[in-house]
Amino acid sequence: MTRKIYSLIAAAVLAGSVAPAMAEPGGCLKYGAAGAVAGHVANKHSVIGAVGGCAVGMYQRHKYRKSIAEKAAQWDKEHPVDSKQTGSGWWQNNHSAAALNQKAQWYDAEHPNSDAPAAH
């Protein structure tokens, strides 16, 4: 009986530590490690937990990056490009990961009540 209680407490602690929003979700390694620990605690199913955690991590990172790209596209739509910025290096300068993150932050600053990603 006490083993089940400890298992539930450990699972709750792991779920609580993984759930908060981060700058960028951990991906396969981070979620896979947490899943392996949770699986090990839950009757020695470490491999199944690791595979499940990895899948969740990849999905979370994909969902995060997709929302960032959508917000950046919405920012570009709301703020048309100046004619001076049509040079060959413009695309590389404004479509890097850092530029997308910056545009997403600006979009969030302009739309503070919108938690949902921009619609297509």
C-alpha cells in the first residue's frame, strides 16, 4: 500500500515539474528522462515511459515552434515590410529562430489578452 502511495506522489511531483511553460519545451531527451523515471516507479516500465515521454516532448516542442511561427507570420502581416528592406539578406535576417522569437514577443506585447496562437 505504501509503495502505491509513494508512486502516486512521485508521479504527481514529476507531472508538476514538467507542466509549467518554459522558454522552449525540453524535447525528447528531457521528457524521455522524466518518462523513464515515472515508468520505473510505476512497476518497472522504464522503456515504455521513456518512449511515451519522448513522444510527448517532441509533440510539445513542435506545438511551441508552430505557435511561434504563426505569431511571427501574424506580426509580418500586421507590420508590412519597408521598401528599403527588400535586399537579398532580408530573408535570412528576419526568418531566423531569433527573429521569429522576437516577433512572437512583440506580437504578445501588442495582444496581451490573446493566449491562443494566431489562426490561419
